[in-house]
Amino acid sequence: MKWSAIEIPSGQNWSCHSCSDCCRGALLIKITVEEKERIDKQNWKAADGVDPATMVVSENGYYRLGHQADGACVFLDPAGRCRIHAKFGESTKPLACRLYPIAIHPVGDKLVVGLRFSCPSAAANLGKPLANQRAEIQKLAAEVVPRDFEPGSPPPITTTPDGEWPDFVRFVKWLDTSMSAANVPVGLKFLRTLHWLNAIEKGHLDQISGESAEEILGVLNDSAKEKLPSIPDDLPAPSRFGRVFFRALVLEHARTVTVGDMGAASRYRLKMLRASWRFTLGSGRTPALRKGVDSVEFSAIENFPGKLTPSMEAMLTRFFRVKIESLHFSGRAFHNAPLIEGFRNLALLYPIIVWLARWQAVSAQRANLLDEDIAHAISMVDYHHGYSPYLRWRIRLLAHRNDIAKLCAKYGR
């Protein structure tokens, strides 16, 4: 299929800064048969620092790159560089390595580009503007999306399938419009957007199309602004159920998973079982899960006095807008979730990010948040974003109790 355009998010920068973060931990790099054959022909030896017997692993019907004892990719050298890249050039690396953290999604007759903010450079917006890397992205797109790919129908807005792409894209545009409002805190943006999406769902307006859809969505967006000029002080606190589920999701995004953990599954499960019990209680001290998130009092995080600064609000707005513009929140990119359900998951990431940022500040014995706290929290949530098999039903239960909006209000004040 010939694509009419490739849309790249404006305002987003990225360049690789060789932090090697993506080459460590638990990222399993799947490779094709052709890529395995190419690596085999590169004739790696133990003298090169690579064990030929473990450099490629066959499991569950596919091939993946092997790992060193410390969890790093088998091809990562002591200086933090890729041995394949250094010896044979970037073009000889597996596609997954060349693509990360860029994400490319077909949307009707066009392609949209996003980023995985699990890359620290993406979260911090470091490097060249993505818009200036169009030629490189087009080359990657040609490898990612097959020529014979047919986009099919878009994800449903609620539950009704077989809509039209122009109507789906219209909803996405209004989500982006709602989340890009100037001088409005991110928490309030989510409350307003969740409000008019609830009206769509309750009024069975998911099938609106054409000019009437544009008018209706505009009216709903304006109505949400009028109804919610600020975060309401009288909005009830999240339910006890919602708070427990919320803490479970915080834990899921804060945890680390290394290849070593997967090799010692029973020990890792015991560690996480203990951590889950502490987060279920939500009192006493948190477990220490990784560098920068130490064992601290739950109450110190919940009662943290630091507020989000304009630069932090801008960072969060950029993150969520890139996810929306690139459709990295619904459909094929996210468990085939409908648009409204996928957006509710995005909204839930907001209080999780704030909670994780506070955890880092309390761990460092600070009473204020730093930009680095927010950037690192964004990287943590996007590393695990969408991998949980239980995520969708959790979102539905929280939405049923309006706990997602209540959590956005609680941590947005």
C-alpha cells in the first residue's frame, strides 16, 4: 500500500545519547530468521567478547538476542557500545534495535510516528527535532510496514466496530485539542477530557460523523471547560477499592525486571509478593525497588507538599500529546482497546507519574520536585505501559467508579 503521508509529532526531539539503557535489563530483542543468518555470518568469536553459543536464543518459536550475566545484551561492550554497530555499521543491527524508541503506526492511508519514553532522551526531549529526521524515519517505515499491509477498520470509539478512519481521526484530533489547552494544568485537562468522553459514551454518540460530529465535539469540549474551570475541591476522594488498585498499578510501573530475575523466577515472585502486600496495605514503609525509589513512608509520599512547575506541566503535556497523536494508546498499539478505554488508561498514567516522582523526591529527602523526577517517572511508566495482561479490566473497574477522574484530581491539586 502506498501511504499518503507520514505524520511526525511537532515539538518532540530525540537523538541517541549512548546511555545504553535500552541494551540492559529485560528488553528481549526478537530477530527474524534473516537477521539471525546475518549475525551468524558476522563470525563472532569469544575473542570479540561474544559467546557464539549464547548470542542468539531460540524460544517459543522465535529467535532473540542473548544476554550477558548482568542482563546486558550479549553485544554490548564494556564501554556501552553495540559491538555490531561498531564493527559492521548501524545498518547491520536488527531492526528492533535500529527502530527503538521510534514507534510507527498505520492510520488509514497514512503513518503516524511516536516514541517510547522509556528512552531517557525521549522523556527529557534531548536531541534533534523528530521533524528533521523524516528521511531516516521513512526508511525505517518501509521496513516496519509491509507493502501489502491493509489498515482495515479503525478501533471503535466505545464498542461499536467497523467505523471509518476520518471519523476516528476526528476524535483523536479533539483529544489532542483538549489536552493541548494553554495555561491549564495537566490534571484539569484530563478531568475536562474525561468529562466530555463520558458524555459521548452515555449519549451513545460514538457513531457521529461528518460536519455534525465536528460541531458536537466542539460543543462538548466547550461545555467541559465551562463546567470545570478548575479542579473541583468538592470532588470525592477515590474509593478504597480505587486506591488499592491505584497502588497496585504504581508498583507494576515502579518494579524492575531483569533477565536475572526471570532466571530466578521463584525468588523474584516472592520479592514481588512481599512488595504487593505492602502496597495493598498502603501504610508503613514502601519496599526499595530500584535506585532512587528507596524504602520510605507511604504517608510521606501521599502528603508530599511539592507542586508541579510550569516546566513539569509542559513535559507531561508533551508526553501525553505524543501518545495521542501517534495513536499509541488504543487499537493495534494497545491491546486493541477502543479509543475511550485507551484514553482512560492514559489518564490513569498521570497520577501514577506524579506518585512516582514524589517517591523519588522523598527518597532524596527533598520537599520539592525536580524536572528530573518527572522525566524519570515518565520513563518508568512507559517502560511497562501496556504489558500487563490485567490492565484492561482494571481500567474498566476504575472507570465504572469514576476513580480515574478522582485520582487525577487528587494528585493534580
